[in-house]
Amino acid sequence: MPTEAAFFFAGLLFIAAALGYVFARLGQIDDEDLGKSGLDYVRGLKFILKEQPDRALDALTGPGELDEDTVETHFALGQLFRRRGELERAIRVHRDLLARPKLAREQREQAQFELADDYLGAGLFDRAENLLGELRASPRHEVEALRKLIRLSELAREWERSIELRRELERATGAGSSHGEVAHYFCELADQARAAKDLQRAAGWIDRAESSQADTARVLMTRGLIASDQGDHDRALRSFARLGDREPSLLVEVLPRLHGAALAAARPGDFSDYLRSCLARDPASARAIAFAAMLDARITDPLALQALWDFVAGDQTLQLLVDHGRFQAASTPERAQALERVRGALRAMATAGRNYRCLECGYSSMLLQWQCPGCAAWDTVRPRIRLAFASGDR
């Protein structure tokens, strides 16, 4: 990945090329022919090459006419400052451009877009939003402006506005590929209503999410949670079972909820049947079953406990810790008691080692989040199943 120094060097090369062009173009023209604005331009470029940015800004942003070359140099300079994190200087460059009365429309819109990026980098979201809102009418910048406005609405958790902007983006691009994001927005609204104990409104939002995109992991999880809150345990069972089938990577999250729904519905056999189907479909699911049994003490199903013991028996370090040979020779009651003690110790290690990672950018967190805080991708964060043998081992 290019470093900051590389960006700076590239910027200097560009400006050096511009300076060479100016000198070649001006030739032997004297100062009087060049005029004050031309002299300021050349002086500003010299200050840039000497790495004196404040003096360069004073020279370049002074009064005077701008031609095509000087405008492009302003844009290059502003982008260079932004990449280096010098946002105040970038803002000054782009605001100076916008203050020029004779700037062409395309150049003015480009300056607005660059200034909006500066404001976003500086955390001045309201100012950025105002500029991007104006650029929605620009054929050249409409799509990118909408994408940035969508991101701002996501950060503000304004989900209904996010839905409107996504649909506007679909119309602008002629593509209907945002159904997944819109379904997430409806799920976010359902989660907000659920947190406010307004289950009827939550159910309405999740219905709309299903209409937008049915049977996604997020929709199934949210539907199951709302059904559990409503006491509709049969529906919760179906939702969680479909979620586990559709997204095995979330099985460790699903199984405790599925188990709770089965107990609430007085149908514990459904949980056993589901474990059996998981193991028949994919024997590797035994690991997720074992971890679910570690994390949730309420899970006492024989298949889950067998998966837990198989996990212990298959790990050489754990075999030594639990004295596997002695365990095997013990009576059935003694083995049950020993397994429960082991389970308690493993629960502490599994809880300490529990975290989540984005499959796109590698961002790590302690909570399951449907939108990655690192790269803003939806539905890319998944649990990592591991034990922490030390307090700092995560």
C-alpha cells in the first residue's frame, strides 16, 4: 500500500512537472508581462517545492485570475494536503477555489466535492452533508455524492433516510443491487422498535425486510428474536433452524437461541433432532456444538455433551489437563461430575477467547455487528471459535 511519503513524493512530482510546464510556457517573459497572478502562481509552486506549505498557500490563494493550469494545481495541492492529513490546509485551498467568481461549473462542482471530502475527514459531517446534497443534482457527481450521503446516514443511524437514499441511488445507476442493504436497514429499525418494547412495530419492520430480501442471516436472526419476545416459540424455532442451515458459520450463536426456543415450546426433542441433522450434514459442526455447550450451561443434551467431550479428547493439551485416561476409567456418575467441572473451566476460556472478525478487512471486535465498523461492509462479521489459555490470549 502506498505510504504517506509516497503520496507526498508523487504530489511533488506533479507540481514539479507543472512548474516545468509553466517555465517552458513563459520562457523569457519578464515580470511585467507575466502579471501579479502569474508571479503568485510561480512563487507558490516554488514554496511547495521548498516544503513551505503556508507560504505556498498565501501565494496561491491570493486574489487574481485562474486559468486551467492553476486550477488543476489547486486541486492537486488540496488532495496532497488531505492525504497527508493536513485538512485545514486542504479546506483552505478548496474554499479559495469556490470563492472565485469566474470558476467554470464543472470546476466549481469538483471543488465542492473535494471540500466535502475534506469536511468528512475533519468530522464536519453537517457541512459535508450540505455540499453533497447540492451535488445530487450534478450529473458528474450525483452517484458518488449519494454514496457518501448514504454512509453519513448510516453513521447517524438514520435508517429511513438510508432507505430513501439507497433507492435514489438505484434510480441514478439503473441497478437494483441494494436489496441486501435495504433489508439490513429494515432490520435496524426492527431492532430499535424491539429495544423500545414495541413488538408490533418491530414485526412490521421485519416483514418489510423479508419483502426486500428474504432468508438472509440478519432477517432470520431478527425474526427469531422478535418471535421469541412475542412468545411465538414455534416460529422462533423455525427461524433459528433456517438460520443455522443457511449460515453454519453462525452456528455457535444460533444453538443457544434454538435451545432456548425448544425449551420454551416444551419441545426439547427438536433441539436433539437439529443437532443430529447438523452432524449428519457436516461432521465439522461438532466443534460449534461443543463451543455452544461450553458457553451455555443450560445445554445438557447428550449429543451436545458428547461433542464437547470429543473436542476435549481430540486436543492433546486438554487431554493432559483433564487426565483423559483416568476420566475414561471412571464410573458413569464420576465421569458426569468430571465433565461438568471441565465444562466450567472451558466456559471461562471460551468466554475469554470469544470475539468476532470481519471476513473482508479483518476488523476484530467483542460483539457480533452486522455492519463492520472498519470497512462498513454488511454481513461480513463472523464469530471466531477458540479458547483463551491466558487472560491476554484473544
